[in-house]
Amino acid sequence: MTKPFEKLAMGVALGALVATPVLAEKANQLVDINGMRGSSAERALQSRGFAHVSTHKNSRGYANSYWWDRDDDDCVQVEVYDGRVQTINDATDQDCGHHKGDVAAAAGVAVGAALLGALIGHKSHHHDDGRHHDSREDEAHYERGYTDGLHNASYHNYDRSDAYSDGYTAGVEEREANLGHHHRRGGYSRVAAYRDVQGMRGPRARDLLRDRGFTRVSRFGDDNTRYSVLWRSESRQCIQLTIADGRVYDVRDIGNHPDCRG
């Protein structure tokens, strides 16, 4: 059986689950699930009549899953971090893919049921305040921005809408979170991992990267914040570490640098 919580803990996309219809409960009656490991939470939700709908990751390492009880028209949102349930909250029917007609009307289009999924891709947690817009027009603009950002389309805010802009930012963040495994380069050459050193103590991070073939070619900064540029000639990777308070605050592939050559 597919185990969505186990997969989201490993950063893998989740598939739909089939649940046995029984009497479901609201989120405030599911608080015993908080703190559970993913597999245990999954079984608990299924036993109470919920089926998995979708899961969305963000760049901070959290994953939000949505679960639906068909008999009771009940949708809940489960937030997971580091393989454990952190919170469980009631969500809107729209978050679980129901009551779609309002969104279609907001978009001003007539579409068949098979196309509605593209109009309701974003969820409550994508909004900064955790709530969908009250305005149908704003919600449609947000959804269009989210879809464009998620699929790496050009920013096209022809309505000059703040909702579109916010949605685009949310879509980009989710896309980046889903592509955390990718090194942003193509071809057939093997590259070295480096993103996992974020949060490590500086010396440990440098030792690990050295073992992977990186050589420090430049360093600068002050006592508070220091920067190191490292080069791996085999894969032509040029990365920069930002170290603050003794730990790696940021690590990124900067593409090129005057000292990254050879």
C-alpha cells in the first residue's frame, strides 16, 4: 500500500489513497495524531474515513497534506515536518477539490470537470494568512499566478493584481521545493551534492565538501559573516557558502567566479 507520509518525509510526490468509509471527525477531534510518525498518522486517518488528496512541499522542509472524507464532506490539512505530524487543521472543501464551480465562475470560463483541476491547484496554506481570498476575482488571479510560477511560465501580471503576484511567488516556492534534488544543470556528467551542508557547522561543511572534490578558491567577509567560494573542476561546479554564527546560513551554485577555473 502506498504510504504518502513516508514518501513526503523523503520528498517524493504522493499518490492517492483509498479509505474505508466510516464516521469522520473534525480536526479538533484528531489532535491525537499530532506528533505521530507518518506511517502511523496515515493509518489513523484512513481508519477514520479519510482518503489522501494531495501533498505540497515548501522550501522550509514542511509538507502539507490534504485529506477528504466523502461521506461527511470533511477536509483536513495535515502539516508534517521531519517525518512527524506537527499540526492538523480543518480545511475548505475547495482544498480537497470539491465545490469547484465557484472557482470556474471566478475565472470567467466554462470548462468541463476534467479541466477543473487546473483551476484549483493552490491550497489555503499557500496564502500568507492561511485563507483563500473572499473575492472570487482575487482568488482567480492568485490561482493564475500560482500556476504560472509552479510551471516556470513567464511572470505575466496583465491585471496588475497583487493577488497574481502573491500566487506567482507561492508557485515558484513550491516548484523550487519539489526540485530540491536537481542540480540545475543537464547533460550526462555526474555532479556532487552540496545542498545538504546548509545548517552545518562551518568546518564540518568544508571537510565534507572537500571529500566530495571541492577546493576553496576564495574567501572574504568579516567576523560576523564569512563567504567561501569552492570549485570542483571535474563537474565544473562553483558554489558559495555563507557562514554566520559559525554555521552555513546559505549554500548555492553561483555558476562562475573569477577564481573558479582550471
